[in-house]
Amino acid sequence: MADPVAPAIKNEDSARGFAFALTAYVIWGFLPLFMKAVAHIPPTEVIAHRVIWSVPIAAAVLLVLRRTDDLKIALRSPRIMLMAALTATLISINWGLYVWAIGAGRALDTALGYFINPLFSIFLGAVLLKEKLKPAQIAAIALVAIAVTILTVEAGTLPWVSLGLTVTWGFYAFFRKTLPIGPNQGFLLEVLLLSIPSLAYIGYLGLSGQSHFFATSSTDTLLLLSSGVVTACPLIIYANGAKLLRLSTIGIMQYIAPTMIFLIAVFLFKEPLGTARAIAFPLIWVALVLYSLPMIRDYRRR
């Protein structure tokens, strides 16, 4: 379903697009601080409120942009609704892992997962879309495999938090690209679908006396209310910035958030780096350099 009124997207960078994308990535980079503040609240309750309070923000954006007609068409399409249900499920799992990991003192694992993600997307493209890999990309994926092996041997188990975040976000991005609806409409559709179980769960917590919303401290209530802002705003800002930037520029900028998360985890949260991570992270950074060089060369050539 093509957007009949969307302007043609130029494959070039703009200062406005860079500002939008940078703002979104910086917000995501500081997000662990917010998640640490709600670490005493069960992750499922935090996720439910992230969903509920994202709905009015996303709806307001569509009303201001006068793009609600696309959403009405999507709501009448069983195929789009099924696809949106799939992407909504994937993003809710991703959010749940992320919220739990920050609260459990595993912010470094989340940084690792988001560093690996672009390379996993390349892997998905090769496996599912039969895209041909460049030698540098093959080398980058091999380095990531070595890093994951080192972490697995050291811990005695797979780094499931990192891999879980990578896989859920990677498949979310993959299926989200096939959802024939704009980014703002798609996000609202996803949170609308998720709002049904979220409202039921919040109601259950309230009736059973387990809710932190208007039940414990005013701080908890304000934090849960603002969870919609920290969820919806960076996604909407990013979606509008991405349209004004080259794909290669977005590819480089996506390292901003995990780098900030890494620094926050080590220097603010005082999470131990350990020998295995001290080896694995540099391997992944080298892999990201190998991944980025072709994009940089292409950018300079154009």
C-alpha cells in the first residue's frame, strides 16, 4: 500500500535529518538511566505502561500530520493487522528483555546486543533475501561469531540477553520493512494492538493490589506516566530523521546509542567488564569498522 501523498525521498543527507537522528540516538543512549530508576517495578508493568502512554503521543502525531486515513485502511486489512501483530510481539519481547536486563545489572549485555545488531541484519539479508555478502562483511560476521564464542566459553552459556535483543530487533526491523504502512502509522498500530493485553494486565495489577501506579509513591506514578514519552518520542523523531539521511549515514550513527550504554554501564553503573568482555567488545568494534568502511567509501564516492 503505497502512500499516495508522501513526498519522494531523496537519497541525500540534510542537517535537519542529522539533528533528528542524533536526538533520537542520544535519548536511546541515556535510556538506561530511566530504566534504572524503574528497576524496582516489575518489567511487565513497565512495558504495559510504555505501551499505554505511547498511544496518545503516537495518535497526536498522526492527527497533527493529518495522516489518519492510512491507519484506517490498515485497520480494515487482515493481512496488515496480522503483520503488525507479529512486529508488535517482537518489539514487546525486545522491550521486556531490555528493561529486565538494565534492572538486573546487565546493561553491558544490552550494549553488546545492539552493537551486534547491524551485523545480524546483514546475516539475515544473506540468509533470507539471498543478498551477496562482501568479503569485509563476511569477516565482520566471523569476528562477531568469535566474540560470542569467547563469551559463551567464559560464562558456560550463551549470552542470551545480548543475542535475544539482537534477534528480536533484527527480525522486527526485517518484518517492519515489509509492513506496507508509514513508520508513524505503523508504530501507532503496534501499540494499539499491544494496548489490549496491557490494559487488562494493568487492571489485574490494580485489582490484586500489586500496582505501582497511583498506589505507591508519586515518583513511581510520574515515572510510569513518562514511560510513554521516552518510548514514543525517540522512535517518532528517528523515523522522521531517517527519511532525510542516507542509509549509510544511519548505519554509522546507530553506534551512538550502544556506545553511550557501554560507557554508562562501566562508569556509572560500575558493571564489571571482565576478561571475556574485554576481548569480545574490541572484536565486535573491529567487526563494526569492517562493516562501516564500505559505506564510508560509498558515501565519499557519491
